[in-house]
Amino acid sequence: MVDALQVVVDMNANMWAAVKHALQDLTEEEAHWRPLPQANTISVIVRHLRIEAEWHLHSLEHGEPMPTIAVPPSQEALAAVSDDFEENFKTLEQFCTRFLEILRTTTLSTLRERTATAYGKVSEREGGTYFLGYHHATHLAMHCGQIRAIRNLYCKTRGKPARFVPENPTYRS
């Protein structure tokens, strides 16, 4: 495997592991808790990640255009995704695992072609030639931060210490 591609594979694998860690031991109450009435729940975020992971997988595996970016999403397909956290997490894991399997065996040439098909002109201005290779990882990273923040707030509102506190001297105690 080309070193540049290995970096992308490692980034995706590490971000998926971080999301799984952030969701470890999640209770039903935490999954559906909102810090504000208009805020997303962790369950809603996982449903969103599941949908987008499927899109990333289909773009990488089959060269399909990315919904919401290159083509409109199918409203029927979106409506068919349930709100069941466990089901969505299980499916998200399957999609992320398959995405990594395919990414490990792809070539830079294929990744360039699939990126162009997936994102069209957006790839030229937004992410570049290999955007499909790292867009999924950055998307997971952003939502992993949200999940960790929600879980920390959940704990703090119950008088418990935050779950995810970095051991880093640049953070004040």
C-alpha cells in the first residue's frame, strides 16, 4: 500500500475507534438526553452518522455520487432509517468496517476517480483530489466531539465528573 494511502486508512480507523470509545457504556437515558430542547441527542447523531457512512461507503465501493453534495438524497431512503439507536449503531459499525476494508485495498487512482464522481465540482474547491478518503474521517471526528460533549454535560448535570477529561496541563482543573 502506498504510504499516503496508509495515512488515510489509519486516520479513518482511528476515528472510527474514537467514536466507538465515545459510545461505550452508553445508557438508554444518555442516548436520548438533550442538553437543550432544540439540541440533537446522541441517538439522532448516530442515525445521521449511519446514513452518511452508507453514502461514503457506496461512493467508495460503487462510485456513486454523494447525496446532498452531488445529487439530492432520496427522501424515501432517509425515511426508511429507523430511530432505533442499537440498530443504527450496529449498521454504522458494518458500514465503517466495510469502508475501511475497501479503503485498504483501493489505489490512489481509484480513490481519485471515486472522489471526482462522489463530489463532482465540490471536490475541486472543498477537499481536493482524494477528499473521499478523508471526508468520512473528518465527519466522524466532528460528531465524536459532539457525542463526548453531550456525555460530559449529561454527567455534570447529575453531579458526576465528566467522562472525557483530557489529562493535559493546558486544561485548568
